[in-house]
Amino acid sequence: MRDVAFDVLERLTRVSTATLTTALFRRGFRNVFIQGPQRMNPGPNMVGPAYTLRYIPAREDLDVLECFTDRENPQRKGVEECPEGAVFVIDARGDASAASAGGILVTRLQVRGCNGIVTDGGFRDSPEIAELEMPAYHARPSAPTNLTKHHAVALNEPVGCGGVAVFPGDIMVGDNEGVVCIPAHLAQEVAEEAVEMTVFEDFVLETVQGGASIFGLYPPTDPQTKEDFAAWRQSRNR
């Protein structure tokens, strides 16, 4: 797992997933926005390295309630091993007909200092999870236990979540629109560019709100736009 500097993670708390998808698209990455999961508890950005859990379809002779007594059960073990500051990412094959996890496990992740949880399936106890401070993303509520549809098989291996390849240590960024997966080796340069893009887009939005046309402004093909942006930036200490 590649370590990403704290200042890089901090920059990513200040940019949108929309801006990040554009920065990644500029580098040739088209499939980085996790399709399906929505945020349950709107708030500040979720940022952290991915720690993954992978499910396959359940099998009746293995997925019985007694399996939860096994300390090696990947779902339970993962909750107790997910590092502080990480984002717990669950590959549920896009199947929300049974829960990926419930309120107790998600609460345990919050207490342990994890920065968020994402599944392309669903959560049970969703009203309680929505009250937590830790960001949580799922496709929809799902009351049935995971054992009815999911068999946990692997921890901290590459997974597919919402149609996106997620490798352990990739940087997950979530806002109130959704979740983006940034390859760890690109995190620094993407964060730096996204911060600069955000400053310019704030200028553009304010200018458009003032009645300006987008032609020549967005993108800034008119030389005057660059001069106006420089003056705006200086006046606002941005």
C-alpha cells in the first residue's frame, strides 16, 4: 500500500468529485466514479485510502449464523483491522438485496477512527447509520442479513465497487454527489490540479452569476478572462 502524504489528503477535502473526474479524465482515466452508492449523511468530504472487502454469492452450507463466531470471518475481521483513517470499501457485486453491513459494524468502524464506508450494495439499520458522523455510502437500504446473499471471501485485495476497480491504498474521495477512486500514485498531482481548478471554477461561477456569458470564459479562450481571473484571485487572496 502506497502512503499518501497528509497534506495531499487535506487538499482533497476541499475539492468536488466532479472536479476530480475531470482531472483524472485529463490523464486518460474515464471510469473512476463509483456508480450507484449515494451518501446517507451529507457533510464534509470523505477522504482516505481504500481498505477492501470482497463478497461472492452466498452458499447455504457455509453462510449460517454460526459463521459469525469465527474470528477469521472476513467481514468481522475486516471491521477490526481496517486502519485508522482508511475508507472501508465493500464489493457486493452491485447486489443490494441483502445488507453489506449493519449499524453495529459501521459504528465500530467510526469508533476505531475510520474515515468512511462505501458499498455498491445496501446497508441494514440505515436510519441509524445515517445518524453517524462517519460518511457512509450505499445503493439503498437492505434489511436482510448479508448471509442471505453474500459470502465474504477476501480482505484488502483488488475489488470492483460500482463498476470501478479499487486497489488497496487507492484514495477514495466522497462528497455529497458520490465517490471517486484515485490511483494512489496520482493522488498528489491530481489534488494539486483539482485545487487550482476549484479556484478558477469559483471565479467562473461568480462571474456567470453576475450575468457573463460562458463563451470565452469557460474554457478561458478570451485573453481578458485570464487577466480578470488574476485580479479576482488577488483581491480574494486565493
